[in-house]
Amino acid sequence: MSSRQKKAKREKKAEQTKAADAKPAKPSGKAPEAMVTSRRGTGFVTRLGRGFSMGELAGAGLSRNLASNWDLKLDLRRRSVVESNVSSLRSWGSHHEAAKKKEGVAREVEEEIEKVGREVKKEAIKVEKEAEKVEREVKEEAVKAEKTVRRKSKPRKKADS
């Protein structure tokens, strides 16, 4: 496998993990059941419904896509909005808000770590350059010292008397 293929594979995997992270986390616990009121004889009876209406989802601040991702049952024919359903959706979905906050904090921490990492790399590069500069200077000084030693170590000719 060539390096280009390996790089493409890594990028694809990174995109997949980002896509998986982008999906909102499903709130923990069992999903609430939709309740509806219906007429029975002379009074009203509250019973289990087929699913939540779009009005109830809107009242709870949830989108249809989010509801389907969370496996909530929807009854698209129903137009009524039962306030107890809206409140149960809000309380169950509040876990989602907490998860969003946690994801946001985690993302901020990751960005901060990356930022610090970049700064550390910059500092490391500066230190390396400084070390190279010092090393060059030491070599130059060593060469100068060697020349000086050579000059001084040459034996002088004795003058004939």
C-alpha cells in the first residue's frame, strides 16, 4: 500500500469518526410514551397513543430528524398537542442538552490541547534552531582554537650564533 493510499485511508477514517461524533447522543433511559385523550361515552379518557404529533415535537424543541434518530414514535396524522407529552419530551430530551454541553466542553478541551501542542512544536523548533546555532558557534570556536594551537606549537628556528 502506497503512502498516498495510507493517507487517504486515514483521512476517510477521520471523516467517519467526525460524522459519528456529529450525531446527537440519544438521551439515556426509556423513551416516553405518547398519551392522547379520547371520548368514551360521556367523558374523556387518557390512553396510550401511536406516537407524538409534530406540534408536540415543536413544543419540545425537537426536529423530526432528531426524533427519528432517537427512535421516538411519531403519529403524523395527529394534530392535537397534549401538554403532558410536551413536558415529558422536554424532560427526556434535557439529557440531550447536557450531552451537547459535554460534547462542547470536550471539543473545547481538544482544541485547547491542539493549540498547546502547536505552541509546544513552535517552541521545540525554536530550541532546535538555537541549539544548531550554538553548535555552529562551538565548532567555529574549536576551529579557531585549533588554528591558534597549531601556530603556537610550531617550533621556532634557533638563530645561529
